[in-house]
Amino acid sequence: MKIIITGGTGFIGSAVLDRLLARDHDVIALVRSDQAAAAVAGRGATAVIGDLTDPDWLTGHLAHGDGAIHAAAAGDGTDADLDAGVVKAVGHAFGGTGRPYLHTGGIWLYGANRHITEQSPVDPPAIVAWRVPVEQSLLGADVAATVVVPGIVYGHGRGIPALVAGGPRTEDGALTLIGDGRQHWVTVHVDDLAELYVQLLEQGSGFGHVVAAAPGNPTVRELAAAVAGPAGVAAQDVAGTRARLGASFADALLIDQGADAARARALGWAPRRPSLLDEFTRGSYAG
């Protein structure tokens, strides 16, 4: 299949791109710079440089794909506009065709909930509240659309979990937690996540929301304790965490969540990488 992908140099997108190529798909990566073009070409994809916020340009390139995956993030606070524009272009290019489109969502959409399923009510923190109308617009269109809903993505020492492993130390050497550390995080290894994207794409139908979560549901305290060393960990009050990380980001990281990804598993997904706690204990985040 000829697959159009955005975000092919990002944490998630690069893993998806590699998995697509491993499955012998013809991958067209839409990128925004010469540097990004060289990076995706070096991995084996065809690079096309352009402006993802230009609806005519994006629609024209999407029209040539057998399927598409959107994994790009703006990185400058304009994600709502970027995703809304992509969804609009997808509607023009893929509407009524039955060609599969996969959109990247996020587990924070569901707010504080220890038993998240795709049918759970949405209750997003402010930082991702914009996702709700964008995803409603997509799933209400005549598009074979799937919104992949990853937990907090980890692997290769990257992503949000690195904030825990590399957090500041107190004067006594204790590793500072995000809040009191009692909140559970839904997590997924980036390489397992990439396999889910490709499996859903190859099945070819729009599945609506599909939650991606690895087995296990660690607390932030458990993760930090695995790398803290003899000085241990130190709780931080909410005000301190908000001041350190920014209020909106901190509020999302403090949410207590759980999910088992039963639907993804029923669709054939079988995550097999080490858990995040294992990665903290003896893997890519270990001291």
C-alpha cells in the first residue's frame, strides 16, 4: 500500500514509519524541512516537503495515498489548528472512499478514570480539551477513520517518562516526584504502539477510538523509586509541580488513570516490549 504519514521524524511517527517499511509499504512522508526530508529518506521513505497547514497542498498529496497516518505535532502551541486542518483535508481526500485514516489522540482525553474504555465519558484537562471537537468532526465524517489513543508513550529513554527519571533532586539527594506520586499512568511502548497503528491500517476499516495501553499500571512513585537510589524520593505539592512544569502540563501529569486496552487486543494487538517499570528498573531509563 502507498501510505502517507505526517510526523515521520517524531517519537511516535518515526517508529510507525519504520514498522510500515518493515511491512513493505510504500511510505510517503510529508515533512516541513530539508533536515526532516533527509532523515526520513535515510530510513527508506519518500520525502515530500511542504506546509501541513496548507489545506490544498495537503489534500492533493493525501489523494494519492491508499491510506494515511497523522502523527505530527506542531510543537508550538498550535496543535488544535494543525489537527483541525488535517482532519478537514482528510475529509476532502478520503471522504466516501473507504481508504483508512489513522489519527493520533491521547489517553488524557478521558480524565481521571482508573477503568478507561473507548466508551468512557471524556473529561480532558485544559491542555488537550481541543481534541474533543477535532475528533468528533473526524468521526462524524464519511471517512474510514480510527483515532489511536496511546497511553503515555515510553521507550529508548525518551518521552514523558524521562521527566520522572531525570527529575530534580532535593538537598538530601532525594528524587523529586510529580506531585505525591500516587497517580497511576497508562503507558505504552513506542514500538508496540507502532505495531498497533500498522495492524489497524492493514485491517482497513475505521474503528473509531482504540486505546493503546501496555499491561501494568504503575504509579509515578513506583517508577521514581526504581531509579532514585539510596536517597529515595520526595513528594512535591501540587503548587510546586505546577510551578516547575507549567500548570496545564502538570495538571495532566497528575491525573490518575488506568486502562487495559481490551479492544485493541481483541483486534489482534499483543504488546510484547518490557513494561515501563521494567525499563526504569533495568532498561533505557535506569540510572
